[in-house]
Amino acid sequence: MRRLSIACTLLVFVLATGAAGAATLAGVSMPDRVTVAGEPLVLNGLGLRKKLFIKVYVAGLYLPAKQGDASKVLAADSPRRTVLHFLYDVDRGKICEAWNEGLANNVANPSAELTGKFTTLCSWMEDMDKGETMSFTYVPGTGTTVEVGGRSKGTLPGKPFADALWGAWIGKKPPSEDFKQGLLGV
């Protein structure tokens, strides 16, 4: 009996510690913590982006501390990171359509400079295959570094661009409320 109790305790410990380092959604696991510019960030939440009934990607939002209020996330001038893990093949044209839609839905009268940065962002996009990732990392004073398929594409300077980009996911008109709430951990 004692051996069974010890075995159960060990099993619970192994299961708990194995799950403690990551969160999972739709079969995609993301680590609970990452480091950006020497600063630890925590996984704020995971969101599942769907188009009709198709699961397109799982996104993970990383922040210095958990935050469930989108306006506070966007107001803070602190590091943030979003990682997209694609569950479905998506061509670059569709990705750019989504960026432009997010900009139009969440930024009233975007400046020519901001629109130009979204054009640059679109020029960096590639067709994404199932299993590939894309990441966006904002560092104050540096800007937003874009990685596509594990390759750095460049950095777009300025907090206004970062806020517009993250606004496309957690702004007033996100892809869906479920997606936004997932990223915000609410």
C-alpha cells in the first residue's frame, strides 16, 4: 500500500512539473517564460485564430507581468512578444490582408508613416506552412523585431507601430473576442 502511495505521489509530481514549464492550446505548447533584452517575460495567454471553421494559428502573448486589460498592455512602454504557431498553410497575401484589416479596424486615420511600416511588414511576409512560427518582439527604444520561419526580417522602429500591431490582436476590433480574451488570459 505504501509503495502505491509513493508511486502515485511521484506520478503527480512528474505530471505537475512537466506541465509547469509550458501552456498548451490546440496541441501547441509555448513556454511559460521567455527573456527579451535581458528582461524576463511571462506568458500572459494563448489565443486560437480561426477563420470560419479553420484553425489558422495559436498565438502566445508575453509581457513583463500578467495583464488582462488590453489598454494597459498597449499603454505600457515595456518589452512584449507575440509568437504565432501556424496550424494551417497560409499564403503571404492572406497574411498581409489580415495585417491591413487589423490596422484599418483598430487605428483611426493611420498616418502615412504607420501605413508605410505595415507595407514594409507585408514585404517581409512569406507563405507559412503548418508547423512554422512567426514572432514579433517589441523593445522600447529599439522597435519591433520581426522573425518569420526563424529568420530575422528586420526591426520596425517606434512604439506607435508596436501599438498598432498588437492592437490588431487585442484592440477594439480583434480577429475575434475569444482570441483577444485568450491572449489577455481572461
